[in-house]
Amino acid sequence: MLTVFMEYKIIPETLQSYEYEMVSVIRELENLGATDIQWYRAADQPSLYVEYFKVSDKEMYASIKEKRTSNEHPIFSKLFPFVSGGAEKIHCWAFEKLNIKEDL
């Protein structure tokens, strides 16, 4: 299981349209197999957003990451006009959970 973070800034004048489109984006992430989907806005930077979700493996992560930045994807590409800098400015990372050892 991998935890994925996607981070980007939204053009302030487009916040309402962006938030409207995110309903479809979240639904599409679910369709692609993402789980535990959460969506955040930075408390100190109102135009900075982070998405958090889990995927089962690196292949699913790579597939979703590619789709999220593809002009060909009918849902994800609708966000690009709202992202400051376009699709190239959507930052995406996947993390593997580590367990803390008791005897450190």
C-alpha cells in the first residue's frame, strides 16, 4: 500500500470552478482504485491544495500519476486551466509506510 500526495496552487480567481470540478476528480480517483481519499486546503495559503489517497501498488500509482497530468484524460484535464502553471505544476509523490522500532 502506498500513500499518495498531490500538491498544487490554484489561480485565486478560479477557486469556485476548481472546487466544483473536484467532485468529478474524486469520483474518478475512486473509479481508478484509490482509497481513503482526502482533500485539503492550506490554512495559511488559501490557493494551495493537497490531495491525499492510498493506492495498492506502484503500478496503480504510476497509472494515476500519468492520467492526472495527461491532456487526453477527459476529467483530470479539466483542472489544468485552474492550476497556476498548468499540469506541469501538479506535484505528486508516493510514500511507503515505515514502522518505528521500539529500541531506537
